[in-house]
Amino acid sequence: MLFDALCYALSGFFMKFSDEAMDTKNNKVLAIITGLLCVFFTVLVCATSMDAVFIFVSILIGTALAKKVDSINHIISAIIFIVYNSTSVLGYFT
């Protein structure tokens, strides 16, 4: 339980940090690195909780529908997240 809370918190922190690095500082390298750290902590919590998978997939879908997946750090992070979690989500429905 504590592990999940820590992973959720770090995922959110690095998600916002990545966005800030790209939007205000225009630092692509920092944005990509922190985006990958966001995905790392997201994947960790998703490995232990199917609820986390659906929460983060819902966030990704909502963000994509709002056209906020608009920079290289978002695109790389989204692709890695989708590739990793596609087996988890598809396996859930079979």
C-alpha cells in the first residue's frame, strides 16, 4: 500500500516536472528524462495493481482527447506506457 502511494506520488511529480521542463524551460533533455522517470514509476505501480493500469490509461486517453500530448516528451512517454501496458489491459479482457 505504501509502495503504491509512493509510486503514484512520484509518477505525478515527474509528470508535472517533465511538463514544466518542456513548457517553461524548453529543456527537451530534462523533459524526456523526467518523462521516462514518470513512466518508470507508473509502470511499477501498474505491475502491482490493475486499478492503476485503468487509472493511468484513462488519464492518457483524456489527455490525448484534449490534444495535450503535444511534445516529444509526451509522445515518447505515451508510447512506452502503451507498449508496456497493452498486454496487461488486453489480458484483463480475455
